[in-house]
Amino acid sequence: MIHIDSSCYQALSADGKVVERDSHGVKVLLLPDGSYLKLFRRKRLLSSALWQPYARRFAEACRTLAARRIPCPEVIALYRIPSIDRDAVHYHPLPGQTLRQILAQNISATEASRLRQRLGAFVAHLHDLGIYFRSLHLGNIVHTSQETLGLIDIADIRLYRHTLGRFLRQRNLRHMRRYPKEADWLATDGEFLAAYRAASSSSKNTEVIL
């Protein structure tokens, strides 16, 4: 992690467009070259982020996902910025559209059906690889320019050495149902769950419900 002072941060973030902010300040900047700067603050004095900063978790998740051939952002650098009490990850975004953006375009029933089936197979593949993404939802899954599915905003991913068990699978699928409209879309005709079960190599998938 590279320590940078206030002047270096100002130079790096100059002309950046604020993409996301909260009551504590800027969270994500889109830089003029198309790359992103994501800022992290430690939310509590005593936190796991003290010895394992969120920026580093993000970078390690990217490396591991890439090694498992799951499309994800490409990290450029990690920064510690004492002047604003933040850590940051500088990265190239994953090209494409989130599934949430695609659904907002009122796609046809045939396209929606195909997308649900692809998504079910993709999530099953993640679980078989031991990937548990606590923030799994349609806004964090990208349909890439290479016609594949990938993940973004991945700082809270947990990576296991074995396929996920039934409890974690079920819990993760519940995360996808947090938004009622998207939950209804996922449940349409049972296509998502059927594709999930068909694609999974684990017998534990037969006990999972959406």
C-alpha cells in the first residue's frame, strides 16, 4: 500500500467526477482516464479493517477472482491517505452493464428468460468455487462486453477452499431477494433456480430454494 500526501491525492483526484458519496464524504470518483478511485474509511476504532484494510480486501478479492477466471475490476494501486484518514483502491472498471441497468431497459421476455438462466448458472458456479459474496445482487453483477458475467464492488467477498454448504448457499440467495421487484424477476417461471441446480456440481444444490 502506497502512502501519499495531500498534494498527491489532490493531483490524483483532480477533475474526478463524484459517483458515490455519503454523509462522511466522497466514496467513489470517476477519474478523467476512465479509471475509478474508491475510498474506504474505518468505521469503528476497533475493527478488522485495522489490520486488514478494506482496500486491501478489495485488491485480494480481485486477484483471487481473476485466478478463478471470474471477471472483475483490475486493480492499479492501493493508497493510504493520512490527510483525509482514508485508504483507497485505484482500479480499471469491469466493462459492461450491471444486470440492474439491463432490466431497467425493459428487455424482451425472451432476453429476460435467457438472462435468468445464465445468472442461475453463474451463481451456482460461484458457489461451487467456494465464493460467498455477501453483497450479491443485480447491481453488483455485470454483463461484460465479452458476453460473460462478472462481479464488482467485491470488498466483502469471502473465499473458501471448498464448495459452499447448503446454509451459505441459501443465505446468499436470500441476499439476492432483498429488492422486491428483483426478487419477483428472479422467481419468474422458476428459471433461475432450475438453471442454478442444473449447473451446480454439488449435491447440496438440491436442498436450496430461492
